[in-house]
Amino acid sequence: MKEHKKNINDLSILLLASIFMNGFETGGYQASLLYIGEEYSLDHGAQGVIASVELFATMIAPILLGSIADKVGKKIMLTLFTAMRVLSCFIILMATNSVPFAVGVFILGFATSIIQYVAIAEMDDAYPVTRHKRMGGITAMYAFGAVVAPLIVGMAIKTPFGWKSFFGSDCIISFVLAVMLWKISFKPREEVPAGETTDDEVTGSGGKIYITGVALLCMIMFIYVGVENGVGFFLNGFMHDKVASTRGYIALSLFWMAMIPSRVLCGYFCKYRHILLCAAPTGAAILLAILSAVTNEYVAFVIVFILGFFCGAVYPNVLTYAADFSGTRTATVTAAITVATGVGGTVVSAIFGFLETAIGFTGSFRILAFILALDLLFALPVVMKKKKRV
């Protein structure tokens, strides 16, 4: 592998950039939802539906194409669907009402879903020695993108083009990234020396998928991402209606910002993942329940930041276990987890808008907190099963 010695991280940089753009799109869409609703005259219920369109696409994309990347190659899939994101942004920019906008968002969600699981699977394949440590970085880049995007939306709404200028920047960056992905080699950048092991505690089960473990991880992500999206899409509205703040986009940035150090630290402390996988959703549930009763802007900012820190630890720890449970089918398992995230996000985002209309933000957030606490019931079996396998 000497030919890759000098630029061992060249592929990693593009994979991280791909994940960054997924977070960028998520954070930007969440921050824009309030203004999109105003432009297209959508109430909170309709906003929940329009938010769920993207997440529905996120759900069905890996169902339809989940195992294809393991067959046709991850380079083709990443390049093609990054280019598809360019097309989706163009449709959104041209939309004059909610229907063509929903079409563009559906394509956007479909593309980002494929990009997400294929980029993570390729990181597993290209860096088998350090893949656990890199999961913290790759999930931190998603959070970083989601931090930057709301701030850009905050500036974009003051321009003549409004929130659409955000999707314009997404379009340009995605085009450049698609070209770079097409030009780079996807050959492995690390090789496991003879007689040594990777940083896994175990290395799969003879190349086969450990189905029980993967199913538990899917349930964890189904709940977590459902709650995360419910909070993310409606945090701006919560700050506006309950806290009387016009700076909800800052709260959203703080929510995602806290995930960056959280996920980086998870990479460094992956040997404690059995503790982190249980503590993260439990702590997040408690903080979300507290947030539901907050009415002071600055207190809300603090609680939201700490909430984001706990939430940030869920995804990287799930991915490290997924790497162990996937055998040689990394893209297939990551796709299954992505399906679970899409289902959770779709269901919660669609329901939350109507739930908020019926019982308000306080009751809705408390229900989400209770649902998130259920993740502990699925995390404990993962930890115990893993210990038995070791």
C-alpha cells in the first residue's frame, strides 16, 4: 500500500465532505421550514407533512437500492447520487408552490440517503484498521454541516432570494463534489498487517451479517432519528411560539454544534461504547423533558446545547457496533440502519405537526422524551450480546 502512503486520507476527505453536505442539507432544511411554510401558506400540520416527504424518500431509497452498492461499486453510487442532489436543488430553486417543492425535496432525500450509507460503508472498507475511530469523525462532520447551515439560512432570509439562496449554495457545492468523487480512486487506503487485527473487538461472524444485533441497532436509530428530526424541524417554531424568540435558528445551530465534540470524543473513547450507547439516549430524554418547560431564551440555548451533546453520541456508537455485526456486507447493513432512520424520521415528523396543534409544544416534546427513553431497552441487549460474543 506504499502508493497511498502520502495521501492516505485523500478519499477520507471526500467521504467526510459528502457527509458534511448531508448535514448541511438537513440543518438548512430544518431552519428553512418556518419560512417555507410562510411562503407556501402552510400551518404546522402541513409543515410536518412537507418535512416528512424528504424523510420518506430517505426511508425508501435504501429499501430499493440497499445492497446495490456492494454489487456495482460504491464509487458509481456516490458520484451518481451526488449529481442527483444537484438536480434536486435545481427543482427546488425553480419551484413556485409546495407541490414542485415537495418533488425536489423527495429527490433530495432519496439522494442524500444513498450518499449517507454508501459513504459510511466506504469508510469501513477503505480504512479497516482505524474505522471505529473514524466513525466519530464522519458523524461529527454531519453535525458540523448541520451547524453551519442554519446560520447561512439566517443570513439568506435577509437577501432578495430568501431561503432559496441556501439551496443554491447546496447545488453549487454538490456539483463540485460530484466531479471530485468521479476522479478519485476508491481503492483501500489501509491494509491489516499479517497476524494483526483491526480495532474491532470481534470482526464479524465469518463474513455473515449478525441479524439480531443489526435489528436492535435499527430500533435504536428508528427511535433516535425520529425524535431528533421532530426536535430539529420544530425547534425554530418552539422558540418562536413558546419562548418568544426570533433566533430559533441559533438554537438549532447550537443543537447540532454540540454533536461535533460529542461525536469526536466517541471516536477516541470507542472502547467505552457499551456505556455511551446506554447513557446517550437516556440523558437526551431527560434534557428534552426539561426543555419542554423552558420559557427563557438563554436557558433554552443552554439546554438545547447539552441536549445536542447527548444526542450526538448515539449515532457513532451505533455505527461502531454495526461495523462489527455486518461481516463483509457493510453497505447492506448500513442501508438497513438508514432505512430505520428514514422510517423514524418520516413517522415522527409527519405526526409531530398535528400533535403540536392538538396539545402544544410542551406536551409534544414530553411525549418525544418518553419515546427516546425507550432506546435504553434496545441498547442494553446490544451491549450484553456483544459481551457474550467477545
